Amino acid sequence: MDILKNTQAMGKRIYEDLEKINFIRTSTSAEETRAANIIREELAKAGLQAEIEEFMVETADIEKVSLNALGKDWEVQGYRRSGSTPEEGLTAKFAYVQQGTEVDLYDKKGMIVMVNSGKLNEEVYERMVRYGVAGFLTWNGNVSDVLEQTDLPERELRSWATRYGVIPGGVLRAIDAMELVKGEPETVTFTLVQENVERPSRNVVLKMKGTDDTTENVTFGAHYDSVPFSHGVYDNGAGSVILMELARHYKENPPKRNLTFCWYGSEEVGLLGSKAYVAAHKEELKDVQLMINVDVAGSVLGADWAAITADESLCRFVEYLSKEVGFSTDVTQEVYSSDSVPFANEGVPAINFCRFGRNGGAMIHCRHDVIDYLDYRNLGKTAAFVQEFSDHMVNSVVFPVPRKMPENMVEAVDKYLRKKRVDEK
Ligand SMILES: [Zn+2]
């Protein structure tokens, strides 16, 4: 059976839904709420009654951020939750500390340092705290970026970092970082004033009763928020609308097992929607046989991939199924950075479906995540395969996936969630 022959109509419906949430939807913003309401309203049109579940997000309002060095101001954004400098700024010696090794950092007490990284690494952050660094800078993008075509978003210091302590941090463009380091300033003045706040974000949750008398449940997930400056259609408006299509499919074709569909908010700031969901529904998790997540889909240039955080036998099944129905996909056993992780952390087997734009075919987490690089054909194909796979699962006589997380995946999840502090290892 070739499931891909009749996916056009499905792909077109999914694409139309995607157009409805084709706007920036950052964590806790009014637009994120608007998107949650659109998802809910579209489901209601199909006779599906979803609920909104609110949860609180720790964030910060940055009131002032600036960087002055070599007699001029540099474009800079702050790290939220990284604390504040004095109002008038912090003037301190500057050093470029490369990858932040012990050798780089042992004598940088009280200094403002720049790390050779767009992303903060836990070992380096812990070392900066330990050696008493007073402020840190990272850089974003590429030295060849064109100013008019790129953005410099704020960043967030996550809890895995703040548990060591807070150091006021900022982020520059790569080109500015290079110029600053080349200029070898003796001192720089960095100002960051912010207020920590808590704001609500939302999950959209739809429950569907199965036809069998069972407590067994299959839970579907996709995050619908985006990062700043990004329309987030590829990551992950696409997964969100594929999930809506699946919900309509099961409304028309009632499943044997109970289903839950979750559209998560605030995934992009640390999987907060799914973490909140798992915390609020802990009692129900024992009944969840499998979590099926869709994150990133629809790119014209791309390749499909199933990342499986579960028993190896599920990898074999997906491989066989892909051959049976004529759908090309990579299959690996691993932890995929998405809302499946909090479930896997509770021992719930998980599978992530995605379609990755290889080698620049489609981009995430920037203004270039736009609908022009996606099409209905590829949305339809991935959706058809997820549906085919899900039909096998939700209607199986005995649930085929072992309800046990293999040892290697337990370790990988612990590592991903940074359960161990680096100074305790
Ligand atoms: Zn995503």
C-alpha cells in the first residue's frame, strides 16, 4: 500500500491551517495566546472541545541594556534572568576568554569576558561563577551576516545556569564581537537592568475517549510557540497543524484507546509547556503508553526522520512500516530536543517525527523560518505517515511498545536535562 498517493487534499487542509498561525508567537506574548485560541477555534469547527491550561513562566523585563567600549556604543541584547549591573553600568577590565577553559578564566575575577560561543555551555558558565567573573558576553550569528537581513534577539539564562549563581550577560552580533576583540579595549562598560517577572503561557489540551473500555492512552504533542523574529511555521507551526489534522482524523475514525492531544506553549524557552503538563498530570502518566511528538515539518528541501526515545524494537517497527507503505525516513534511537523529553523523563516511551531541511534548505530560530520554504505536499506526506503509524498504535490489540525506558535512553535523558551539576560530577 502506498500511503503517499492520496495526501494532496490532506496537505492542502494542513497548509491552510498553517497560514492561520503564520505570525510570531513568542513565549507568554499576546500572539502566543492568539495562536492558542486559533487552534482551539479550528478544533471546535470539527466538533472537538479543547481546553486551555495555563502555567506560569519565569522570565524578565529588560529595562536597560548597553555596551560602551573603545569610545562607542555597541548593539547588544541582554540575557533575561541573569541579574542586573548597577544602574550607571559596570565598568571593568575586558578579556576575550575563548572557550572558557581553566587557563582562560583562572585570573578573570571582576572582569567582563567574552566567550567564543553563541551558546553558553554549562561547564564554562559554572567556571565563570567560580572564578568570580563580573559580566559575560556571547555572540550571535555569523561574521558574514548582512545587518539588514539578521536580528539580534534577547537571550535567556536557564535554570541549569542560574543554580550556580547569576552573572549579568549580554549578546552581540558576530561582526561586532570580532571588531571589539580586535580593538583590544582595556575596559568596557556594560549596563543591564532587568526585573524578574512571572507570566502565564498556555497549553491547548484535547482529550478523546476511546471505544474500548481501557485506561490506556496515547498522547500526541507539538509546540506552537516560536522564537523572537521568527514566524515559526517550520518550527513548529507545521507540527501543530499536523496534530490538528490527526485530531480531525480520529474524530472521524474513533480510536480504541483514549487519546490526548497537546499543543504546548513556551517550548522554545526550555520545554516549559510540556514540563508544566507533565507536572500537572503526573497521576495520568502511568496510563500513557506512548507519546507521539511532531516538531519541525513541511520543508520542500528536507528529509524525514523519526527520533525514538523508547525500546529499540520501535525503531525496527518504524523502519518496516516505512518500507511497507513507501515512505522514506531515517530512524534513530535518541533523545530529540523537544516536548517528548519531559515524558521520557517520566518513563513514557516517545517518538518524534520531523522533516529536516538539510544543508540550508530551511532554517529555524530566525527570521528566515518562513512559509515560502514549505509546501503542502511535504506537510501532507509527513502527516500521512504519522497518521499511519498512529493508527497501528491506537488501535492495536495489545500495545506493542514496551512500557519501559531502556537504560541508554534513561542516561541520555538525564544528560539532556542536566540532572547532575558539573561541580558534583
Ligand atoms: Zn521546535
